[in-house]
Amino acid sequence: MSRFLSRRRVLATGAGAALGLGAAAAPATASSSAPRHASGPEETRTLDELYRAALAEGGKLVLYAGGDTPNQLDAVKAGFTRRFPGMDMTLIVDYSKYHGVRVDNQLATGSLVPDLVQLQTLHDFARWKEQGRLLPYKPAGFSKLHHRFRDPQGAWVAGAVIGFSFMYGPAAVGSDAPRTPLDLVDPKWKGKIASSYPHDDDAVLYLYTLYAERYGWDWVARLAAQDVRFGRGTDFPEEAVSGGRAAIGVGGSGSLAASASQPVRWAVADGHPFVAWGQRLAVLRQAKNPTAAKLYLNWVLSAERQQAARFGWSVRTDVTPAGGLKPIWEYPNAHLDGFPRFMADRAEVERWKQTFALYFGEVKGDPTTGWLGLHPGA
């Protein structure tokens, strides 16, 4: 199945429009005298040396991170402050699409709050790099990152691999577990499926796009007839399945290394599509606490932290994935290259969103993170 429009045509005719408010409202570079893409060597200071420098800088750090609930990354904050006592870390979790435009607006109004961003909106990082908004920096171990998970000049790095697919509750499905997305349209699962809205989260949208391209619009229509319960936030399907409100969930994160004893089993079938990407991080050039931001990057990308990766996969080439998994770049059905391309083509993203709204209805409900306004964490 072909795309709505060819990417070449859209990118050739709509690249200027795709830059959005931030590009129009702000100058192309943060400083006319500073080279936008200057690249230096990898960091040579140890974590403890960076820690002392960050304390001398003031000991503060503000991170805007993409997520679905306000406390989703509490464990990350606890781990950071436990490893670096005395660091005052403010961690604000919101949907990446809101954080992206929030940073744009703060830059346009001279009121930037975060030092560091950690987001799913991959296209924002390419745009911010071109605008000179990001501080090129290569943390220790930069050369060990897979090439898909680092900007060549160090404008951004990926700190974690996240994958989206479908899932099910073993107790709810019994011996008849769905093996592929094709099984989701079996009438026996009618009223028993929960999903994130595909037109509310771009990664879920891409997953549904891959399904539509692979299985056809008839599959989409049959799924729409399954009385799927849709909700906001990508935690929604897993919570529905684990809570016994659904047998199957679509559009949530997980790992193939998950224990068979867990109440929710994340599923990927050989040869069938799923979505994986590297959640990108970058230090903003106008950061008030750049050393603290660098400390966080080095800590997140350290081999020790990567070996404890939440979903089993690491962004480093020298870390063996947990649970007997192959490195994520060895799964062609993960579409590691496809997701960044998809995110860059905002005209096509909008077409897919509105088309799925025709099938599944408009997005309903408040964001699961709450409404945070213009300057959370200030």
C-alpha cells in the first residue's frame, strides 16, 4: 500500500512549513558568533569529576521528559539523586508533543526553563539542530552508541530504546493467544481490546500506519468494528490488560525479554511490524545548568545504566541486551529507520491522524499528565 503522498514530494514542497512556530518566531541560530554544529572530542571526565563540576555550577538540573504520567520517571530521578547527592533535579513529564512546542514558545519568548530535553518527537531535534538551539556534546562512550542513536556532531543522543506493539493477558486469552496483529480482528475479541489513540501519539500512529500498510484498510475497518476501548496515554492498554478490563492491548511499550510469569505479555511476531526508536536527549544551548545536563547524559549512557535498560535493549553496541534478545538494530521489522522518516514528514502525519479519526472517532479526555501550562518547573 502506498503512502498518501510521496515523501519526496512533501519534503520538497513543505519543508518550510514543517518547521512550525519555533522556526518562524525565533532566529535561525542561538548565537550568530557560535558555530552551530561544532563538534569536539568525547567527554574524558569521570562521572565523579562531572558531579563536582555540576555542584560548583549550582547543583541544579531541569529536565523536560516525554511520558504519560507525572510520576512515570520517578525512579530515574531517584537513581540520579541517589548517585549524585546534593543535586537538585526538577523532572517534568508531559507528552512529548506538548514539551516540543513548549520549548519552542519558551525560546521565542526568552523564557527557557529546561536545561535538557528527552523526547519522542524526533523531528524536533533535527529542527533545533538546524536552528542552532542545541549544544553539540559527545558524552563518554559516544563512539559506542549505534550510529542510529547519535547525531554525528553530538547535537543529540538517544538514551533508551522504546518499542511499541500489541500485548495480551495470558490469563484472559488462555491457550488462544493472538499471535499476530491479524488475529486482533477475530470477532471473538470484540469488546476485549484496549488501545492508545493512534491519532494522539505519533509512535502509536506509526504502529497503526504500519498495520494499515501491511494488512490493508479492510483490516482497519474490521478493527474499528471490534468496539475497541481507546484511551489517552500509552500506558492505557497495559493498565487495561493488567487490570482485567481488556484481554488485548494495542499501542504500548514493552520488551520481548519480559518474563512469562508477568500478567501482561508484549508480543511481536516474526515478519510482522512493530515500532522501535531511540528516545532522544539534547542539551539546550541556552541551558542555565549545562554541566549538570552533561552529567545526566553521561550517567544515562554509562554501560552500567544501559545494562539495566528498562526494555532489555541498549543504545550501546558494547552492551549485550537482556533476556537473550538480539540488538534492536537486528530486527528489520522494528522499523528503526522508518520512524524518524515518518516523524519528519508532518504533512503525512496529519493525514494519517485525521484518517484514523474517521475510523475510530476523535480523541477524548484530558491528557494523563494533566495540563502543565507554559513554564512548568520554572
